[in-house]
Amino acid sequence: MISFTTACLSAGILSQIGSILVALLVLLFMITVHELGHYLVSKMFNFKVNEFAIGMGPAIFQKKKKDGEVFSIRILPLGGYCAFEGEDSNNNDPRAFNNRPPWQRFLVLLAGATMNFLTAILIFCILMAGYGKTYYGAYEVIKTESAYTLQNEDVIVSLNDKDIYLTTDLIAALKGKKKGDEVSATVVRNGEKKDITIKLLADPTSKSMEDLNPVLDSLGIATTISVTESINLTSNQKSLLKNDIIFRISNEEPHYYIPEETTDLTGKMLCKKWNGHDMQDCLIDESEYLTLTRAYTPADFTSIIRNFNDGETVYIHVGRENKTTQQIDRIILEYKLKNFDSVKDSDEGIFDYFGVTLKVSGYQIYSTNETSNLFSDSAKSNFFKRLADGVIYAFKNVGSTLSAFWQLITGKLSINAIGGPVTTITLTSQIVSMGFNYLLEIAGFIGVSLAVFNLLPIPALDGARAVFVLIEWIRKKPINREIEGRIHAIGLILLFAFAIGIDLIKCI
């Protein structure tokens, strides 16, 4: 008999394999769509196509038409191609690629990216129609005395009169603003849309499109701190461990309720406390928990702990990953302070006493869409607005992709922000396992990325080939075919080397 643990492990492995296969199919689909764009437009103008291939490597299926054109499916689902007669050389066939009029070749070259983009628009429209637009919300907000702030669980619809589709829109909406400035916002609060004013708590000076933290700081969205190193107490499960997320600190033990003995669960939060050597499921009152002191930064941690004295007990509420369930458990750790007064005057002394190094590890922000229960029916967009959002979202992704390339060139964006084929497949497989809406999201994004990337004027890509055709169209004569072919061949080698190199760097 197969054990339950073995069965769960096997199911998990099969699920991962399934996600990877879906990711490969998504990538293969978008590449096939790209090549189909080239193919369909070329047939409109009577180009001679030698082969239309789905995939790369040895063929596992081939069919030859009467005119000699070959359709094939190849073993490696990592590419595809539409091979034209005389694409990189001189040829006497009037249907050969280089013998067709420049304007026709130009349209054929643009057709692949155009097909990708149109497919992305269709996918995003399906996504928006079915699930609605994705929004960003503040799960928790730092409490201030100002009335001009977000509230916990507010969903941001617009900021400074700019609709929010991507995190980069949050950055763009606050560009040029400073600490103390007041900006308008529309949020969904308690299910309904509400216009509010937000007073910025910090300068939203983002250095790049991935530098979202200054904007979140300015909006007052709460941070979380986690243990980056557990120096002295790594083997003690009752102590702070590496990757623990620290939330609240108190000097009194919470009032516990045992789940089996509690019939009324209203207002109760599931937690775990130590019962001898083991952890025991328990419940604590949510309103009581929210009155406890919240630690947002390492400085908050030391400032709060410094108020305790020898002989007192500190209760630290942390989030700890459960390796079995892959969920975050809420753990309550109990520290009885001994010989603490002699070290508490310095931050380093407090960190050493608890045997930890801390850092700000994240922000209490979440994403949601209009189908969630956070939106009342009156706050949801109608069907036609959702379709319009799908089109806008596609163009927003184009702008974001172009910005990413520009910031890579100018050095504002780290090379680690991009990836090669292995990274793409790995990331895609992780995303598609989250649900069908995420599958649609990543498929549309890949379509936009392929469209934009292929139109860049980089040798071997459609964009560079289109530039050569455009020059020929203007000059009335082509650049030497042999030289052009060598340029594209070198470009192709460099592109492959770059893509592989990026994945190797990430592995290292």
C-alpha cells in the first residue's frame, strides 16, 4: 500500500510536471501564432514557403503539399519557424522572399509581431470579461493621526487622476510628488467606490520600474520584517528562526481558546502555541490581537523590546512557513528575559540577545480583481468597460516592456530583472499553477513580450530585417545580401548566447 505521504509527494510532483507542460504549451502557442502571422500574410502576396514548422529539432511529423511546401511538427517545443525560399540569399525564383517587392516583405516581417499583439489583446479581453481588471490593495496601513490616508483593505482604483492597471502605474501616478503632498484617489472600501485624499508620508522617488518600495512608503502601506539570520538559536523551534516574519509584540499572554471546545468562532484567529514540546492549535481574539504593538521595521523591534526589563516575559507573534501545508502559521513565541538590562541599550545588543538579524522583507499589499467579494455589484465595471480595459491593458504592457528594455540599456534596471527561456518556463509554470486567470495573464504577457522583442532593431530579429528592407525601399537597391546574411547569423548566435548566459547567471 502506498503511504499517504508518498501519495501526496507524487501528486505534488505530477502537479509540477503538469504546470511545466502547460508553460511549454503556452510558449509554443505564442511562437506558433507569431510564425502563423508571417505565413498568412506571405500567402496573401504569393511568397514561396519551403516549410512551416511547429517546434525545433528532429521532425516527428511531416506532410508535404503538392507545391513542395512542408508542414512539420518537431520534437522540441521551444520554437518554430516559417522558412521562405531565398530569405538570406539571391535566388532566381520570382516567388523567393528577396524577389518580392519591399513593401510586401515589410508587411510580412511585421505580421508576426502584429499577430502576437492581436492575440494578446484577445486574451486580455477574455481575462477582463471573465475576471475583471486586477487592482492593488493595502492589506494593512500604518496608523497615523492624519485623516488623509488609506485604510486597511482599501483597493486602489485610481491615483492622482490616473487609472491603475500595473504597479508601474502607481510609480507614474506619483512621479514628481513629495512628502506632504496631497493626491486624489478612488478606492473600493467596504465594497463601494469612494473618492479620498491621501497625504504622502514619504518622497515617492522610485529609481526604476521595479523600485516600488518608495511609492508604497509614501502611501503608508505597512511593511513586514523577517529574520534573515538566526545566529545562536537555529535548533530551538521555540525561538525566532530564519525567515520568520515578525508582526506584533506584547507583554501579556493572549487569552487562548481551544478550537474543539469553542463553538463560536466569530472574531477568533487561528494560531499555534507551545504546549510542552509540541505546538498546539488555538484561537485568539482578533480585536485583542489588533491592540498589540505592531513592529514594522527592525528599529521598531528594538524600540519596543527596549521597554522590557529583566524578569518580564515577551510574547512575539510571528508568521512561520509550514513545510507540510506550504502555508504560513501564526506562532506565538514566549521569551522570559534574563540578563537583558545590560544589553538593551544598543540595537546590536538586542539583536545579539535574541540571536537574529532582521530586515524589511515586504509590504502588506495584495492584488485582487472585480470578481472578488471585495467589490459590490455597483462597484464593478460593465461588460463593455471590461473589454475596453483588456485593450488598454495590452497597450499598458507594451509600454511597460519598452520601458524595461530602455532601463536595461541605461542601467537603471538590473540584468537580473530579465531571464532566458529556462527562467521564462520556470516562472510561467509557477504562475499557471495559481489558476486559469493567471494562465490567461501570463499568456497575454508573453504575447506582448514576443511582439515587442521581435520588433527591436537587433540583428536576426524581424525588426532588424524590416530595417534592411526599409533601407532597400528608400535606396531602390538592397544592401549586399551576403553581408546582411552574415549580420543576421552573428546576431542569432549572440542572442542565443545572451539568453543562455542570463539563465546561467541566475543559476549561479
